[in-house]
Amino acid sequence: MGTEPPMLFALQGSQDYARRVAQRLGCPLSPHDEHEFEDGEHKCRPLESVNGRQVVVFHGLYGDNRHSVHDKLCRLLFFCAALKDAGACQVQVVAPYLCYGRKERRTHPQDPVISRYVATLCEACGVDRLMSLEVHDLAAFGNAFRIPTLHLSCAELFAAHFAPLLLGDAEVVAVSPDAGGAKRAELFRQALQQRIGRPVGSALMEKHRSNDVVTGALLGGDVQGKTAIIVDDLISTGGTLLRAGQACRANGASHVFAAAAHGLFTEGSGLLDSPQFEHIVVCDSVPAFRLPAELVARRLHILDTTAAVAALLADGYGLLLPTPS
């Protein structure tokens, strides 16, 4: 692809994250204009020529206080199409949080498979490649897109965070809060085991969902007297992690930690208020705008993913990351 750096753009709501990645890459964010019309329609356009250039667009596809997830998705799609119309030779999207990842299969007759529809829309609007962080189902993510995709797992990030906290010879168990997350928990277990240099066990929480009613209380695996670290892809209401935390405590875990890549916290601070967890970790893919700042500072550990994203982008574009000063 050559060594010329790509042009980087960040749509409204994603500028802080993109700016930190750009700083690590040693590349500036390129200027663009986002204009909203009186009837709610909008347009986005680059303010510098993109003709013949490689372009990266950052946008986290979660709803916030200003734009719904659908607003953000439309803005991203229209902007990518505009870049291609303006002559960009390649458009890559970095969506730290990718919407509709949980709607990747049919659970009822005639159900939509919305993750595949989102992929089709991206392809139709000229997106050439897409990167996301800790998707809900990696196989479904790869199958939905016909364009190349990049996936950043949080297993190593979580392992690097927890390893210094696990001093001595205390036994540790990596817990998946449901069967669907077993592979994710196993990746974390392997990464943590390698870092701490001693065996890490595994456990699996029973979970059944029907019409938004969750059942199942069995915990498979031994956590008695051990440190349990529950790993998931996201926190929405917090109910899944809370059930798993309660089960670990009921089965005699001496310490219970929780880690999830995306902290949506759609029902506020209930999970952080719970005494089940001594330590809760999320990544910076979604700002904790739904939570009181004081509670975030006291109860939530937010991991920076921008170095890992910058490294993947640098590798893809043949760039050398600047040496930290």
C-alpha cells in the first residue's frame, strides 16, 4: 500500500477516541464538516481533498445523549459514501463498538439477522475494511462481511491488567457468564495463565433467555476459595454479570472481579453499586456517560485500547509508530 499515512476522520461523538489513536500514530485528524438541517437531515463532507487517498473513519456505533445508534450509523454510511464519491481509493472504518452485534442469528421464526444487514449497508456505501473491538460473536462477525475485517480481542488487555493484582499463589478461575462467551473466557484464561506462570481454571455459568426473561442458576466449575474473574463482551443492564457474580459468591469464591470490553450501562449504576464485585473493568470503547463521575472514579477501571488499535492500523498501512517522548 505504500508508506503514505492515511487521512483520519472522526465523526461527532468519536473525536476524543480518534484523537488519542491519531496521536499514537503521529498523524493529525483531517477536518470535515457535519451540517444538520432543520428537518433532522444532515450531511458530512471532508474539507480537504481525499482524491486517491487512503482514509480511516472513526465512529463508535452506540447511542448517546445526542445521537441514537441509527443516527450514528446513517452518518457513518453517508460519510463513507461521500468519501468514495470524492475519489478516496480506500475507506476503512474503525468502530470500537459495533452496533447490532448481538442480533447475529435468528431466535424466532422470520427473525431479522441485523448484523448481516449492517454489513451489507457498509459494503454498499463503499467501506473497504472494518475494524472493531471485542465483537459479540467472532464467527458471525466474520461471516456477515464480505469485505476484510479486523478484530481486536481484549483478552491480552485484561490479562495484563489483572496479572499484577494476583500476587502469591492464590488459585484463579476465568468464568464465562454464559455458553456463548466460553471461547472469549478461554482466550483470557490462556493469556492470564501465561502472564502469571501458574494454572488458571475455568468455569461456566448456566444462562437461558426467552422473551427477555433470563433463567439458569448453575455454575459449572470449582470456585471454592478461589479468585473468580468473570469476562464478558459488554455490560448493558448488568444483569448477566450480576447473576454470575452472585453464583460465584454462593459457591464460595474468595474474591470476585468482572471485566467487559464495552460498558453501555443502559440501566445506570446498579452493577457498580452491587457488593458482589471488588473490581470492575471496562475498556474505553464507550464513554461512561450514563454514570456519575464520582462513581466511575471510585468503582470502575477503564482500560485504554488506543495503543492496540494504533498498532493494528500502523501494521496495515506500513507505518512506524512514533517513539514515546
